[in-house]
Amino acid sequence: MAQGSDNNDAFLGSAMQFMQAGQNMAQQFMEYLGKTAGQNAAQPPAVDPQALTALQKQFMDQQMSLWQAMLAKQQGQEQQFKVTPEPGDRRFSAPEWRESPIYDYLHQAYLLNTQYLKQIVEAVPANDEKAKNRMRFLARQVADAMAPTNFAATNPEFIKLALETKGQSITDGINNLLKDFEKGRISMTDESVFEVGQNIATTEGAVVFENDLMQLIQYAPLTPKVGTRPLVVVPPCINKFYIMDLQPDNSLIRFMVEQGNTVFLLSWRNPKEELGSATWDDYLEQGPIAALRVARDICKVKQVNALGFCVGGTILTSALAVLKARDDDAVASLTLLTTLLDFSDTGEIGLFIDEQGLAAREATIGGGGLLPARDLQNTFSFLRANDLVWNYVQNNYLKGQKPQAFDLLYWNSDSTNLPGPFACWYMRNLYLENSLRVPGKLQMCGEHVDLGKLDMPVYLLATREDHIVPWQSAYQSTRLLGGKVRFVLGASGHIAGVINPASKNKRSYWLNDDAMSDADGWLAAAVEHKGSWWNDWAGWLKPLAGNPRAPRKPGNTKYKPIEPAPGRYVKERQKTLEEGKMTRVALVTGGMGGLGEAVCIKLAALGFKVVTTYSPGNNKVQDWLKTMNNMGYGFKAYPCDVTDFDSARACVETVSREVGPVDVLVNNAGITRDMTFKKMNKADWDAVIHTNLDSVFNMTKQVMDGMVERKWGRVINVSSVNGQKGAFGQTNYSAAKAGMHGFTKALALEVAKQGVTVNTISPGYIGTKMVTAIPQEILDSKILPQIPVNRLGKPEEIAGLVAYLASDEAAFVTGANISINGGQHMY
């Protein structure tokens, strides 16, 4: 009895601590609200002290009831009082939370504390509903962050797994955490599995037009006949378009093409600093307005059908209102997917936008600059913090698990910046002031816009569980647009409700042709239909597509295909922290030889994307690539005759399209034609000069402008000790290598202030296959005596020097010729 009494006393102490923790959490939350209220001009009504006292008493009674119920359970009695998670909350579903009385009590006490905090929020008065919703959101963030699932000491799943793996899960979790620190974000999926254009965004087509803000893709037909009118798709400029083209079986883009539409899609660019001054008007003119013009030109039609998704729909509709003011009826029908035009209720996104915060944004980036991708991604993630933040804290860091490969989460992590002027205009005029709904109030692209003048038929899709575009707000568009509107309500949320493939026959949607009542009245009379809304939309669009005709190939004589879909803009992933350094591209000429291979491997190990060139006709390329791939190096190789200027230009253009602009150029290609000058003919001279010296000009010329524009670049020319001291029988070779030194110094002077360095290295005898094939007797008697260190150099040593010159740390080294030849240059 004494021991049981001691246990009960200890358990009571724990219960009292958790009770106090709940009260402390509520008190700190109230103090925070008091501070923030003091910063606002309008003070909310005073809190009813009697209501708070009643809540506190109820909370203490529930905590005592839970403590008594847990004691009864330990004694084999039925637990009369239980606290269960809300529907859909799976955080405590593992049996470990109930097998131990400690963790059973712990998680239920936490749930009680969370309920108490929510009740406090409801009891605290607020000036308006937005202020109340902001309090609810903040309370949820605090409660979610304090969950016992998020901490090692209070998570029994962590403890069990650590014991089972003898601590390996802890090590793996720490490693996962360190890797994510380098990325600057939480890993939600195995990103190594996916590559845009390879296994996602694979619908065939071509880029037929581009400007600074977007590329326009025209997809290849998949049907024997297509409608006369093409379909122009405007996706959101937040994140990338390929949420609409993930895999063939869930691709909305492919579905559109399969319905006999000639589909054009606008692929927004992820803006960098140079686009930080882009405005809302720029996005309209260079986005939908330009895309509609090109699509009409290519298809030789007066009107197209158009579709906008999320903010893409807002941009598209605004552009159409501009065109309408210019008497241009470019669009025959309009489809809007989860789009806001009336911003009266913007859901939880609107909680982040108020006058004070927006004024601060405008002061910093309103005139130019970027709203960083990480800010946008964090905002969207914390709308569903348990699913998109804390879930990965638990699995990745506490349990040491590697995230599963999931295409949608790969897309979710592929975030984009927004230009500051664009973002600030959007937030002020639409989210904060809700001006788009007012006829003539807003001026865009020099025109006063009125949505009521858009009289084309409209298909409006909203989704019931959308936390970004509440469906009732999307429904308000039926009051703003002048044409006949078909409003459809899909199941699920902002993304899953839209990307709901017809072939899978999942979920459902609601229809009601009478859109005269309010949103709740519309839903009450709506009829539920099983399956996807895709088929309903396809049936609605078909008669608007015009008469069937022969399919069109992408582009025409005026708009020739630029590159295959999905284009290069969508492949530009956001650089964060160390990830920015890891996305630099290094091009190594002659990278398949002994020295070149070592350089490729070294640069790849440092995180560069490495590509190399090979001579046309080289039949060993695929074997070399396969060998490198088996070693874990994903090199790419491109044919290039480095002696030919046009071939060099074509090669670099291809590399820039498919991999990225070249940041580091290693001019390593070279040949020898050794013989005395007396025996040397013009062909022997030209072959060496063209390959060893002309190639340096040919390749460098193709990359230098881009390096200067980006204010960062490295050119590393691989010369030779014989370019410094000459060598018997190598007048051609020595002249070419010496020429590199003069080229290096002159060019370094021209670009030194632009963040670009140009250097030469001069190796001596290196232990490559070519040199080690020399008979040992010759090496010992003729070659090694020339080298003060009395040995051959290692390819890895040369590669190490190249890697240094390619680094940020070598920014102060330019115009140099660095000898790396064991001292041979001194003789």
C-alpha cells in the first residue's frame, strides 16, 4: 500500500504540473494578445472575468477527472473519463501512446490543454471576425508546436525506435536535420527521385514563345481531330505549373489534350533579382495578353478558350478585363479553377495581410526586390502545420526516417519568388482593399477594368475544403462576371480537389444550375455526382471548341519551336543557402581523359552539376558515362568540335537549355603532334593550335557574356609547364600553351570588376594512362630527373587546384598562371 501510495502521489504531482502547464500556456497567450492589442488604435472590448473563471474551474475539474480515471485504469477499472483527438488527428494513433500509463496520460493532458486554449480564445472579445480568426490561428500554431509528439523526451515512438535500432535512428535523424539546415527548409519527399521533364511534366510539346516572365508551351496533339479554337492555360505564378502535369495518369494537361484541344500553357519564370522590379501590369502584358496573342497567331483564329488556376485565374481575368476595355474579345469561354475575384473572405491567407504588415513590405520591396520563396512556402505550410511541418519533424528528425517519394510534395517544395512590386500591388489592391470587384475602380495597363463586361460563358470550379480559396468566396464570382456561369463545387481541398483524375473515379462534385441564391442556398439545392468534375468540364467545353479540324504541330514559321516541353524556365529550382552553390554548372572540355575525368569527379563531389564535351564520332562516350554513373556521378556529355566556333556555340546553347547556364569553364581539351620543327608541316601546326588555343577562344566566347551578366564566373585554362619553358619537339604545343597565358591575363583585366576570374594552371608530367605507359627506364632516366620532387603528379592534385579556382574562396585570384608540376618550371 505504501508503494502504491507513493506512485499515486508521483502521478498526482505530474497531473498538477500538466494542469499548471495548461494555465501557463493560456496566461502567456493572453499576455501576448494584450501586447498586440496595445499596438492597435482600436481596443477590443474587455474580457468577462466571470467567463474566464468558469473556464478555469472547468479545466481544473477535467484535469482532476483525467487523473482519477488514469488511476482507476491502473487498478484494472474501466476508464470513465477520456480525452480523444479531433477527427482526422492521427498524431496519437500509435499503440505506444496507450501502452504506457505515462504517455497515455501525457497525450490526453495535452489535448485538454489544447481544448482549454481554444476555449480561452472564444471567450476573449475581438474587434471583428478577422481579428478573432487571427487569434484562433495563433492559438492553433502554439498548440501544434507544443505537442508531445514533437519532442524526444515526450514521444514514446522515438524512444522505442531508438532502443530497437541501438541509437541508429537518432544518428539518422541528426543527419537529416543537418542536411535540411543546409537546404534551409524541411524535406517533405525524396527529391532525388524526381526530375522535371524526365518523370514529371512529361506531356510532349514545345516552347513556341518566351519573354522575360514566361515561356509559352504548345502541346503536341493526341487525337486525330482537334477543335478549331485552342485552349490557353494560365497556372499560378506561385510554385510551378507542373502540378497540372505530374504523371500521365493524373495530368490535367494531358487530359485536356486527349479531349481534342490544342493546348497552350504559360510557364512562369521564377524571378531572380534582375526581375525584382516587375509589376502587376508587367505580369498581365507579358503573361496572358502575350500568350493569347501568340496562340491566336499560331492557330489563325480570332478567339480562344482560356483557363486560369488559383492566382493564375485572377491574373487571367484581369487581363481579359484589360483587353475588353481595348475592345478586344480574345476569349470565347473562360474556366476558373479555385480562383478569387471577390476577396471579402480570403480564408487564413488573409490573416497574414494587414495594413501595418503590408506597409512594412511596401517600404522594403514595394519599389523593387523579391518576396522570397521561403516566406511563401512557410506561410502555406503553417496553414496545415501538423501535416506539412510537425509531421516531418517527427518522422525525419526524431525517427530518422527518409521521406517517401511523392510527386505532389516534390512540387510543393519547388517554390518560387515573387517580384516585390507585383506582390505588394496584389496584396493591397485585392487582399486588403478588395478593389477588383468594384467596376472601374482599378486601373491596369492603362485601362479601367470592369469584370461585369466580361460576357463570355464561364465555368467556375471551387472545392469544399479549400483553405486558400474558400468556396463561398469563389461563388461570389457568379455575381461579378457578366456571362452565363456554370458553378461546380468539387470535393476535397485546393489541390486535391482540382487534380482529381477522371480515370480514377474518386471523390464527387455538386451541381446546381440555379446560381441566383446565396452560397449556402446553392449548396442546399445542389445534386451530388460521383467521380471527377473533369468529365463535366470537358462536356461543357467541347461545343465551345469550334468545328473539328486536322491537328496542329507546335509552332509555325513565325513562332518556331525553341526547345522541347516543359522548357527551361520550369526547371530553375529555387536556390537556398548551400543549395545555391550546388546548382552551379561546370563545363569541362576533354573531360573523359585521365586529367579531365579527375576534374569532373572533383567538381561533382563539391556539388557542381558537371557536363563535359566529346569529339563527334567518339564511340566510347556511352561506356564512359555508364562507368561514371555506376560510380554515382550523373555526368552529362555533349558532342562538340572545340576547334569550330559554331560547334562550340551550339554545344553551350544546348547545355544552357538542358542543364543551366555555365558558371565554370575548364578549358582542358588538348592534343599533341610532337616532332622537330624541321619535320613539322602546316597541318601538324594547325591541328595543335586549333585544338589547344583556338578552342579556348571558341568556348570562352560562348559563356563570358552570361558570366558577366550574372556577376559570377570562373574560367580555368589548363596549360602546361612546356608553355613556360618550351620543350624539344613541341614548338606547336609550346606555342599554343604559351598563348593561353597571354589570353588569360588580357581577358582577366577586362572582366575582373564583374565577378569573373580567369586563370591558367600549368601541370607537368601527371600520372595519367598516357604517361604511365612510358617505359619505366625512360621515366627514371629522362623524366623524373627534371622534377625536383622526383615523382609524377597525381590527377587528383591537379583537380584539387581546379576546384579551388572554381570556388568562392578564389575570388581574389585572377590573371594568374599557377605552376603545379613538382617544381619542374624552375629548370
